[in-house]
Amino acid sequence: MNHNTPLSSRPLSRLANVHRRVLTAAQLRAQGVTPAETNEQCRQGGPWQQLLPGVYLLHPGPPTSEERLHAVLSYAARTPFREPAAGVPAQPNADEPRVTPHYADAVITGLAALTLHGFSSAPPLLSLDTIDVLVPRLRRLRTVGCARVIRTASLPTPSYVTGLPVAPVPRALADAVAELVDVDSVRRLLTEAVRGGHTEPTAVVRELTQARLLNRPHVTDAVDSLLAEGRAIAEDQLYRMVREFALPDPVWNVDLRLPGGPHLGGLDAYWPEQAVAVELDTRAPGQENDALWSEYARKRETLERLGITVVHLTPRKLRESLEQQAAVVRTALMASSDRDPAAYVVVLPR
């Protein structure tokens, strides 16, 4: 080697086309850039900058929101971005195939994930001081700069939004809520999750329970609103099912009683002539074996002994397969003529 030997075996101009222009020290070395040369490029006023430990942005000026996301994932991932195969462009144009980065053991969560999922009540990415990222519990990684590291015993299976691994909505909500103290902000996020069709209330409550957040009063208040919102949406879907699939009109939201006897329970819809009832199951997770579930089961057994067919529907079934649920109800109504007449019951408004 002499004084004319270049520090890098590859020209630095080649790096201008690297995906997102965010690279780790290891990736720079793979491109033939030495640590000394990296330090020189990152000097004050230089063309590069260090965003996070071992993660570099190959241009001056503020990073874009997308570059910040890639930087956080590059910092947290066990195996950051895989280099494209020889001959495949690293920064494709509109006519070339897009190369998607792969980040092992790192998943964006919290408010950043909700923004990526399209939540209007989540803040813009550039307004976030930190971006939450999930990593396995045994990873020795610290929170630094714009990367807030959250360790977890089990990484969720990510969704992919613009090619980035993002926590599913229920998990992202739980991680976001864990950092929020304002009940209005929590309520807005939870309400949008359900009203926007992003997830089911039960899935959100399950994650909040696992995160041990339901002992916080402002979270409990927001969850009460969430469950009420979920039931209202399920009821709207039930009305829509009857209307769109031309089912006979039932009586809505009624209580049944035996003549001069005990209360039999409330129902969301009831067809007296066919003795068919629909009940919405909007229980929160963890209630499958508690007193509420015992009440559901006891009511159903009692009604069926009296000759009343009970169709059990969940909000998820109504949201994902409305036509199929209408067919289930229609079948029960048509089968009523083949059954023995039901016992006479008194129908009262609930």
C-alpha cells in the first residue's frame, strides 16, 4: 500500500443510491468504507451524519420521517437491511422492482405504529420525539436518541406497512397507552381503533390486560367508552344485516318473562312468531369463565328448554361475514315450522 491507495475500494458516489440513504457501520464496511472514512464524512459540516449509535444518514439536514423509521429499525434489528443481490438496483425508479428491507427481531410500535396504520388521532411521525421499537427481552440494547427500546417476552407477528414491520393495532395501542396520561387522548385512540374498523374491542382489552394497564383510572374510563362504542357498532351491524338481507323485522332490545313468573333475560333481537332470538356477545377477554359467561350460558339453556332458538353472534362475525350470519339467522327462522311450538313468554321493552 502507498500514499496513492484510496481508503475505499468503492467510490463514495456509489452510496448515494443506497436504500433510504440510511446505513449501519457494518453495511458501510461491506461497501468498502472504512471507519476512518465514515468519521471523516460525519465531521461537523460534513455530508453525512450519525443518527443513532452505528447508524448513519448519508446526507446533511434533518432526516425524513421514513429515514427516522429505518434508522430506528437499523439500530434495533439483529439483522438489518439485506443488501440487494448483484444487479438489482438498491434505489429503484418507478419502472424497476422495489427492494424491501428486512429487519429481524425489531418491530415499530406505539404512536408511530398507529400513525402508520392510518390513525388520524395519532400525531405525525415528524412530531414524535421518539419512535417506539419492540425487541426480544434478552437483547442488550438501550434507549437512545429517537429510538425508545421496549423489550418483550414475545414479539408480535408484525403487519407490514410501506414495507416496514409494524405491531398489530391492539399491541401498538397498548404500548402507546402505557405512555399517555391524558384520558381524552387515550379515549380518542381507542375509539378510533374500533370505529375505524382497525380491530375489535376485545382484542384491545386483552392487550391492555396483559400490559397491566387496567388498574389506571384514566385507562379504565377509556375502556368503558371503548366497549360501549363496540356494542353500538355491533348493534348497527345487526340492524344492517336485517335490512340488507331482507330478514323479517324482529322486536329489538327486549326482555323476556314467563307469565307471572321470573325474568328470562334480555335479547338484542327477537322474532316472536318463530321463537328465534339473537344475542350479541360483547364480553371483554377474561370473562369467558366468570359470572357473566355463566349468566349467558344459563339464559341460553333456559330459553332453549322453552323452545326458543338462540343465535349467538359476535361483533367480529358481523363485521367480517355479515351475509353468512344473515344466512344463519334465516335458517333458524325457516326451521321454526319444524319444531314444536315454544312456550308462551311475555316480551317487554328493555
